Amino acid sequence: MDERIQKISERWFLVEPALFSIYCTHQLAPNPLMDCPIRCGQGMVEYNPNIMQSFNDAELEEALRSEMIRLFLKHPYERQPENSLPEALSFGSDMVIGQHYRFKTLNFISSDNFQLPAGECFEWYVDKLNEILRNSSQSPEKSEDESDDKTGSDNQDESEDENNDGGNGNNDEGNDGEGNSNNGENDNPDGGSGEGDQNGKGANDGDKKGGAGDTKVSADNNSQNEFGNGLGDKKNKNGLTQQDLKSARDHSALWEEDELKQQEINEIIASTTNWGSIPGNMVEKIKASLIVKLDYRKVLSSFHTSILSSHRHLTRMRPNRRSGFEQMGSIYELASKLLVAVDVSGSVTSKTLQAFYSVIARFFKYGIETIDTIQFDTKLRELETFKKASKEIKITGRGGTDFQPIFNYIREHRQYDGLIILTDGYAPAPKVNFPMRTKVLWICQGEEEYNKHKDWMKKTGKVCWIKF
């Protein structure tokens, strides 16, 4: 298998310089224990030789090519929503790739499988898939329990159906705890009928019809999913089998945020001039990933550091640098006085307000003990001081929007080191005609609002947006 992949990479060196460049940044390694044919992440490209050994050369190259394109899009290394299901990450990545690159032998999960619109970004698909998969009867926890428990009376009918499937490798009933067949016919070296060794990881030699080892994928066969996994298994309403879900979970198992890898891939994208056979729309998608997406969490952390003020206290517990213990020494404590203004106008939805207050709660993780919070629409509401993240917030106002009262308040209350304004931005720019020591951070409710208002907001402070 290594030799076959080596020949592909050598051919890429001549005719596919972009694919060859990204391939050289990762180490190739076999992994017969995983449930998916091939995956990437953590600087590795891993493949299951037991699954991929029956791939012909065209299928093998397309499988490898799909992972290189995934690396170009940096899905394994960035832009992963927090607490996402691993299968949601895999399916979301497949949806983006499948819409911009047409493979001849691979069938990717499409947005149609989940009744989702086409043309959305990776994060959007992952968010929607998280919700769908968690609410589905085929959620990972339930799926594993159902697939493992095959001996109860509730599964008797299903067992009988599987026992009559003609020995096509779909029967899990005779398996021991390690997933090896106990039917007494596991010595067949050819495995031609699927009655040979039935590894629980889906790895098998021969042309078994029922497991992940079957790799005869075709765009014309609607019953097959990506790489042909789970053929013959019972499908859920989204056209997915239990094997599809297991394979997807394994496929993104190595994915994690890695800024160094992001930078390395960005440098390859920026320096590549010959994209070979990669179509123009996919190249545009890859180049678009060079545009930096602001992470409001990093902006918050940086903003918190910038507004820290130093307060000096005298103490007998520390010697004076000049006179020793004859004089009192000094202790400098870092602290910050923070005011958060929350836009409660009618144009801000309840979901957005929940996101705004989750941002406020995040500041308590940075060591801030108290936060002054004030709601506003066309006027300021009552000032509240939070000492910890609040579970219930009373919203008042819901009128129009005016930013001027906030800055009038700051002009009269100069004790604040930082001001954070959470808003949708739809209001006239405030007039700041006075010297202001308070640093300002505008947080818009989305990227669209950020792009629309950032120019005038930057005149008074920093700007970022929330993605939720």
C-alpha cells in the first residue's frame, strides 16, 4: 500500500504541484484499528490497509486527494465550533468539499441527506448537524447501545432478518466480544463469500458485501455512502447506517486546533501558483480560507490584558528596594474596572441576547471579580454589578438604538478601564468629542454586521463579532 501511495505522490510531483506540496507537510502511516479508510490531522495522514487494499488505483488516488483538499481548507486544524460531535465535523467538511469538487468514484455525504441548503460554510453545517444528530434517534450514544445489544428479545426480528441475508457479512449475531466471528467458518483465506474473518473494525480481505471492507463506490449507486461503508446495514431517515456514523466519528478523531499547522498551510496556499487539476471554484474556496476569521474569545483575552491597571499598596511584609525593612515595601496588584453595555433594542433577538450574556460570563474565567453591566436602547437602563455569571437576566427596553448615552456616561464616569458594547450596530455613530482614557471594544452580533459597521466603530476602539 505504501508503494502504491508513493507512486501517486511521485506523479503529483510532476502534474499536481499543489497536492504534492500539502502532502509533503504530513507523515503517512498505516492504522488498521480505525473504522474509516483514510483520515488526516495532527500532522499525520493515516490509512487503514485492510479497508483500502481493494481500492483500485483511481479510487486510492481520489481518497488521498480528498484528504489533501480537506487539509487545504484547514478543517482538521481550525474553525471547529466548540463541543461539536465528531461525526458532525466529518459530515460538515464533506458537504463543503462535495459542493465544490466532483469525485468520480467517491460519494460524499451531501447537504440533501439532512435537508440542509447548499452553499453554506463549514461552521454553519457543523452547527446544524450538531443539533440534528443530538436530537435524532440515531444519536451516537443510542446508536452504540443499539448496535452492541443484539441479544435481547426486542432485536429478535432484526436478528432473523440478518441471519437470512445469504452470508453477505451483515450478521453481527455470532460475534464474540472482540468482534471476531464464531461461526466456525473463519478459515477461508479468500473470504470470497463474506463468511471469513469478520473483524469488528470493519477490516477484511476479499469481496465481502456487508462491511466497511467493501470499497466499490460509484456515483450511480444511491445505496452507498462515502467509501461504501455500511452497505446493507439499516439506514436512518438521513440515509446513514451505523457504520457510516462510526466511520465519521473515527474520521475526525485527530482534528484539533493547531495554529502552527494553520500558518504552514496558509504559506503553501499563498505561494502556490499552479493548482493542477483542482477546479477554479475550489481554488477560490481554498484562497478564501486565508482571510482571517476573528475569534472573539481571543479578542476578549487580549482586551482584558490591555485594560489591566496596576494598583500600588504599601506593606511591611516586603522590604523597600532602597532602605530594606526600615521603610514599607510596595505590592502592585493587577485589576480592571470593566463596563459592559448590552444592546436590548427591538432589533436584537432573544437568542442574540443569550449569546451576549455568555460573553459577559466568559470574563469571569479571566479572573475579573465584578463586572458592571448596563442595558440600553435609546437610553440607559439601570446599572447592575455582577459578581458571577448570572443564570437569569431581566431584559427591559426593546426600543430603538442610540450609542450616544453610553459615551456620555463614560465621560462622567472615568473610573472604567474598559468598555465593551454588545450590539447589532444599527444606529448612528456616536460623537466622542472629549479625551477618553477608557478602551472600547465593539462586539457585533455577526460577521455581516461586523463588515457593515466596522469602519466607523474602529474610530473609537477595536471591533470583532460573535459566531453562534
